[in-house]
Amino acid sequence: MSTQSRNVWIKQDDPKLVSAKHKDIFEDILEDRRHSSDLRYSARSRDVPRFHLNKPRTPHQIKDHVLKSDRVQYAVEQMCQETQLPRAEVLAQASSVVDEMAHNLRDGAIRGLAYFLMKVLKKLYQRIYVNEEGIEKVRSMIHEYPVLLMPTHRSYMDFLLMSYVFYHYELPLPVIAAAMDFMGMQFFGWLLRNCGAFYIRRSFGDDQLYWAVFTEYVQTQICNGDSPIEFYVEGTRSRTSKTYTPKFGMLSAALEPYFKSQIPDIMVIPVSISYDRVLEESLYAYELLGGLLKARKILEEDFGNVHIYFGEPVSIRKFSDGRVDRSKHSLAPRYIVSLTQEEQDLIRLLGHHVVLVHQHNMVISPWSMVAAVLMQSQQGVTVRELIREVDWVKRLASNLGAYIDWPVNESAETIIRASLALHPNIVSVTPDDVVQLLQVAPPAVQGRVAKQQVQHFTVMQNAAQHIMLSLYRNHIIHVFVRPAMLALSINSCRQDQLSLDDLYQKYAFLESVLCRDFVFIPGHTKQDFEHTLATLAHIGAVVVEAGAVAIKKSTNKTTTFLSQMFEPFLVGYWLMCQFLLSSRMQVSAKPLARTQKSLTKEMQALCARLLQEETIHHHEVLSLDMANNCLHALYHMGGVGKEKRDGVVYMYPNVARLSAITEQLGTYTEVPPLPAVSINLHTKTVTVNAKL
């Protein structure tokens, strides 16, 4: 995947050069399905490889093993002692948890889903591309090792596509860790359970019985190699199309058998799933705006291509070599959860490694680059200008290591116009050949109050269009985040030179600020900084002379483009800081603490008002996801404190530290002029201070 694609994004196939089924390293697995019987396909016999130490078990036998395991029996005894409940009652609770959680993998349901999926996928997508080399590695690994599949999670379609790929290539269907939300869907929840989904709660809290049942359920299937286990290391689907920071609960449970020498190795396989068009794009935009508007029902539309890339398998034995000492567990029972600090550090490192591999293997579509340009051309841009700018972004992204899905046998204009045509719900091309974001007309109403509501409605509708566009810009934003942190530091410098030490300090500050919106490996800041600086210097975007950056020579189209791409994040964070600093004071002169939800909603209302008044112009600042990420980052930087009352977490600003962060943030980009007056947010008044 390190080399640029040779023959990609096929629109019209020249049989002398390439078949319709293959391109570059990918195979289209829908092609054959369009020319043969779906019923025969779903009813065919399957000869799947199995883990060589596997002892076949039914779903019922797996559940029975979990309940009789030492781990669950120990948890039952502990709970009986703590609660004084009779053993039979606690065992009944454990049995209920297993029944709620367990899959019921059945061949008939799998074949039914295969038939149903064929009909759906052929209607939705032009092609589904899979890298064949990765599949062959999976096939060989399944026979020799327990396998953990860790796909990206950008859409509800992810787990359906993964199951379809494994069915297509005659591999054992994975069992999938799914959220409880799906279990509540009547027929769909039942179908998923019978096709391998096992349901887990999003949070276990201090429920030790649930932890024991969950851990044993996962680990017994890993140790016996019943099926590959699939879960999302990001924890939940990304509503922003950015990569989320990894979660470690499931990963810890899955790797514990290796640390305790129950199995000699586990193979982790990162899978990157890239969409030309995301099925839930409208839904995500409205979710990020707080569900204020209902997403329209998805009709039969063209959702382009999907690329599924199976990355290089990671051997836990090799990954942990020299980092952990498994002999430390030799004196304790295996069912006692007690991972060492070194093992916990390794799990965190592995989680970050997997998500960065996800990003590296993502296939960047032309539309992602179109979206990146349009986000900086909100007043409209001609198709001719768009083609020129997208071609420039493509070269920049390629130089920074991105895998671009770009055909060599089509003109740039053909590619760009096809991308625009694939997203008619977001953009339109005027008769003058100008590309514009679609505007949604507000409803016709009368009265003063109603007009205020219409203004708010219009802001949110326009924001939904911008946020849908940003979802696709975010497909490529990880390529630019580290170079952009250097670019922001350089473009905001007022001197002729900036020493490398000062540049590093500025870079490190921005990494701390953006640590929730983007993924950085803890402890790798200096290494990332040096690599990024060397890359930008190599492509001529940054000029280093005598141990310092030459500012004038380094202020160019590249650094300006990168700075403008990330400006909405810095403006949004700065506004949140200003909003927190304007918090009402209690009688004790301490800032009033509020819940995170109330803070983000009030912040959103303030931003909506500032957009109405055209004080700011970045609709992305309305995103609740950005606001939540900002609060988390500020908490870790000491700018925000937390306190718990009656089980509810409240947040409040640490004024001195927050003021320093706010002032530093304001040096990286042009911030809006905020008057030191009260701003009416329809239902309440918030005072925003212009000065610290």
C-alpha cells in the first residue's frame, strides 16, 4: 500500500489493460454476483478453515462453559458474600447476563443474510473492492492462531460488509461485539444474533459479575478458536468520519489469555473500510447538531464504491517481545484479573498502533479532496478552479503518504464531475459552472418569535450541509493534522525566524489541545514533530536555515492551506474557552459548575447566534462532537475541573489555567471580535468577555 495506485477508480474498462473485476491490488467482489444467481450463491456449500486446536462447540455449550468457569463461579461467590443474596439467585443473574449477551450463530440465518445482503449491496454500491493479498493472509492465520479483527467504524454497514466478505471468501464468519442498541431492533436484532453478534453494554461500571461473564465469554472463544472475534477498537462508530482515540476494555479482555500463557499467540488484523459515500451522512450531520432536525429517509441512491483493506496481521507475541514478562502471572489463578502496568501500557500502545494503521490504509477518494477544497471556498468556486485546486491537494496528500484512489485513464475533469454528481444532496453546479453548497429554504412563517425560530432553523440547516461536507473532508484530514500543527505555528509567527525549540513547544501545545479530535501516540510527540518537519522540508513547504525556520520562505500555499483547514477547530476551541470564562459565579465567587451536556448545548446556542450575526463563519463550531472533545482536552490540560454530586459529573473552569490556554490559542489564528456585552440566547443571557 506504500506505492501509488496504478489503475484505480475504474469508470470505463479497457479490456486490453484491465478487467472489470480487478484494479491495482483490489478485487471487486460484486462483479460476479451481478451475473449469477443470488439464491445459488447463498445456498452453496462452504469449506472454511478452522483453528487447528479448535474443539467444535454449539452456542449453548459456549454459554454452559461460561457459567461453569472458575472466573464466573468466583465472581458469584464474591457477590454472595457482598450482598448476602442466596447463591441460586446470583447464579440466575449470571445466567440472565449470558443469555442477554451470547450469539446464536446458525448456518440458516447466515445463508438468509447472505441472500438478503446481495440484493441490498448490489442496489447501493457500484463496486466493493477487497485486497486479495490481505484475505490470503487471513486465511492462513485462522488455521494457526486465534484471530481478532479490528475494522474501522464509520457506518452501520461495516459489520455487514465484514460478514459478507468472510462469507464470499469461504472464511468462518466472525462473531461481532455489538452494542445493546441493536438488540432492541425487533427482527434485525434477532437476525444479527443468529449471524454471530453478541451484545455487550456500553458501560459495565462496578458490576463485577457482568465483567466476569463478559471476560470469560470473550476469552473462551479466543482460547478455543471458535470463530474470529470482531470488535471496534474505537468503541463506537465515528459520526465525524475522523478516527476516534482507542478504547481498551475489550482489547484488555481479549489479550489477557496471552499474557497469562493460556495461548502462545493472538493475531490482530486491522481492517480499513473506505466509502465513496456514507449511507448515514445526513443522519450523522443532524446527530452532531443535537438531533434538532430529522434526517430524511435514505432512498435508492448511488453510494459509489467501497474499499476494504485487510492490513498486515500483528502478532501479539512479537509486538510484546521484550516489553512484558508473562511469568509474573504464574503464582496467581488465571481467573483473577491482574494485568501488570507493562501489559496495560502495551495494550494502550497496541490500540494506538491499530488506529494509525487504519488511517495509513484508508483509500482516499477524489470526493474527499473536493470536500477539502470546498470547505475553504464556501462562496462558490468554478469547476475549472476546483479541478486545479484538487489536483494540487492530490499531489500534496500523495507526498505526505496518502493512498489516493485516482484513475490514470480518465481526465481530471471527468473525475471531478463524477464526484460532484455522486453527491447531489450536498452540492450543485450552476449554469455558469460554479460549484455551490445547496441551501435549504426555511419554512414560511409569520410573527416575531417565529422569525427568530426560522433564523435558528436556517443556521442549523446550513450547518448540516457544511458538516456533511466536513464528514468527507475528514476522510483525509488525518493526513494533514501533523503538518498543519507546524503550519499554524509558522503562519502565526511575527518574527523573521522561529527556532526549532520554540516550534516544537508550539507543536506540543497544539497536540495537547487537539488530542481528543485526532489520534497521537502518547510519548511520541518529539518523534512525530521531527518526522513531520523533515517531510515538509523535503517537499519544500518549510525552509530550515541555521537551526531555525525561515518564516517568509515557509509562508506559502501549502502552509496557508493547512492552517485554514484546521482554523475551525482552533476557533471553536477558543470560543469554548471564552464561554467557560464567562461562567456565572456562585456566592462563594467560584465559577458555577454545570454538566457537560448543558455546557455543550449552551455553547452551541452561542455559536448559532454568532453565526446569525456573521461574527464567525465556520459552521463546524456548532458540532457537539467538537465541543465535547474540547471539554475533555481542557480537562486533561487543567483548564477545566470536575466534581461529582449524587452520581452526576459537573464541570467548571479553572480560571487561571484556562485564561493562559485561551490566550495561547488566540495566537495561532485570527479570532473573532467578541464584545464584552450580554448576548441573549433566546432563553438565557450569557456574558462573553472580549479580554481575559
